[in-house]
Amino acid sequence: MIPLLLAAFLLVGCVGRPDPAPAESRTSQPPWDAPRDAISYIEAAGVAQLSLGDDADPWILDIDVIVAGQPVEVPAYIGIDRLRAVQAPVHTHEPGGEVWLEGEGNDTSTLGEFFTLWGVRFDADCLGAVCGGVTVTADGHPVDDPVGLRLRGVERVEVSAG
């Protein structure tokens, strides 16, 4: 039996990683999971592709997302492609809104890049399916340019829509 399995393995060979699915900007209602093929989203955000575990120069902040008065869970592994062992400079490790800035380029990471990595439409007017009434605060202060908000140095961001 074992020689037969070995022969089958040698004939088939190793299975490569599948091509990543393309990045999408979801315009749906929450909840929004973290994209499985984060590499496509890292490329779409135009941020560095760092090796998984690059923890140089860390900064941690909290991001709260609220849609129509209801909290939205920020999932684990936004900006992390575990299959390819790659991470973005801005990412999440656990669910709950704790966002990590680590590695090269983390000092310029923006809120817009974070939502691109999450695969959720985000601009001054829309969050996912909700357009109008989008507000963003950083450490309790209103933000005029939410997409361009640099996350380094901020302790808490609240994004609200609807």
C-alpha cells in the first residue's frame, strides 16, 4: 500500500499555491470578513509586502466601526496572507479592533489603506453599503480627510456611518 501511495505522490507532484483571488471593494452591509488572499489587497493598497512576523517599530491602536448605530467587528488577519507568509505594515492579529502597525512603511499607513486591505469601500461619503453620514474621529477629534488619516501616533479611531 505504501509503495502505491508513494508512486501516486511522485506522479502528481507537489501542489502549488492557488492564484490569489483579485481584490474587491465590497459595497455590502456588514459583517465583513478578512480577505483570504490578502496579497491581492496588499497590492491594491500599494503598501509594502513584509514577511510574516516583521514586528519592527510597532504601534498599536484601536479602530471602532459603527454602522447604523451597531458595532461592527473588525476581524483578525486583515492585511495578513498566512498562505503566502506576507503581511502589510498595517494589519490585525485578533478580532476586536486592535490594529497593529509594524515593519517598514508603518509610519505612513493610512485609514484608507486599512479599509482597502479589509476589502471594504471607504471614502468621505461611503462605508460599505452605507453612503452619507460617514464621520471619523481620531482620539476624539473630527477628521477632515478620513481616507488620508495617518494612523501612527493615534490611539483610537472611530468610523461611523448611517
